[in-house]
Amino acid sequence: MECYNTLLISMAIIALIVFVCLYFVEAGYGMLFDKKWGFPINNKLAWVLMEAPVFITMLVMWMASPVKFNTVPFIFFLLFELHYFQRSFIFPFKMSGKSKMPVGIMLMGVVFNVLNGYIQGKWLFYLAPEDMYVKSWLTTPQFIVGVAIFLFGMGVNWHSDHIVRNLRKPGDTNHYLPKGGMFNYVTSANYFGEFVEWCGFAIMTWSWAGALFAAWTFANLAPRANTINKRYKAWFPEEMKGKNLKRIIPFIY
């Protein structure tokens, strides 16, 4: 447990450092693509290679767990894996165009995802007190509210990705300002959805592991959302004028 807590604290410190650094150094993938981050590879392949490790890590840890078919841990497992199954094996193949991702970005994503899968799985299936995730947990405010927030965030994330995917017609390489859904409130609605998702996961599990994941999500995505917001203001000054669209959290930031 002591080693695990040390890992949690270390990851929290790194998250803070990453949060600050990403306001000065852009993570060069997607619309911010920059080949200085490494040799560019096919975007679809990169997403699969980057996201699948966390799906596999959690699966292996669950399979080896003595509580794998206990109701509450099993629900946590299914919700976590639902997100990453979609992210690893469905989302990449819905992408249009021939964009690339630098291999450096992909490898950093792999390292984080494996560590995060280990942190979440270790707590849920091995370290959580035996009397914590029993069936009565299903009626606690934490579980009910957390699951509702998680599913809402997942819905926002998937819907926002759908909007972004359909901004361009086949062969079109221009940039467009996303509209509709949560894009009426923030310029990075897909990031908002993902952040909300993992806040919900942190609440439903009521764990430091879940809270760390939510913090990491914000640390990684908020600076990127800030850069995207600035880009949109530069690219679409008339469309952005007077809208007061926030970056990632409606009405706040």
C-alpha cells in the first residue's frame, strides 16, 4: 500500500507539472500537429496503439482479481472498459481524412494509459477495503450521482466527437467552428465531456485513484482547450465575436 500511495502522490505532482508546461508547450497532435514530437504515423493506428493498452491492462487486472464478479467492482470495470473499448476500437475508425500523429505523443499516451490502468485496477480489485464495494454501495449517493455524471459526460463526449467528425465533407481539409450541443457553451465540448466522465468515475468509486484520473484529465485537456480557443478566435473572429464561448467548462473557463 505504501508503494501504491507513493505512486499516487508522484502522479499527482507530475500532473501539476504537465498542466503548467502545456500552457507553454503545445502537445502537437490533431489540429495542433507538430512533427517535432516525433515521426508521424497514421492517426487511426496511433489511436489504437495509444488507447488499447489501458483497456488491456484493466482487463488483465480484473481477470486476476478475486473480486472480479462482485457486483460493484464488476460495474466499475464494465463502465471503464466501455469508454476505452469505444476509444480504442471504434473512435479511431470513424475518423475521416489522412491525418497523422507524432510517435512521441503516442508513446507518452501509452505510458500514461498503462500506469493509469494499473492505478485504477489496483485500487478497485485489490486494495479497496473488503466492506466498501459491497451491494449496499449501489444505493449510496456517491454511486448514484457518480454513475449519472459519468453517463452524461460519456454522452457529451460521443455527441461532440460526432459533431467534429461531420464538420467536413469528403476531401475537404478546411477548418470549421463546431456548433451545436455543448459546443454552444465551450469550444472543446468533447474535452468537457471526457472531464465530466472521469469526475463521475471519481465520485462513483469515491477513491483517490479516481480523483487522480480526473485531475490528470483536466491537466492534459484544459491547456489544450485554451490553445484551441485561441486558434478559433484567430480563425473565426466574426463567428466567435460576442459568443463568449468558454474553453472547457461552461460559464467558468
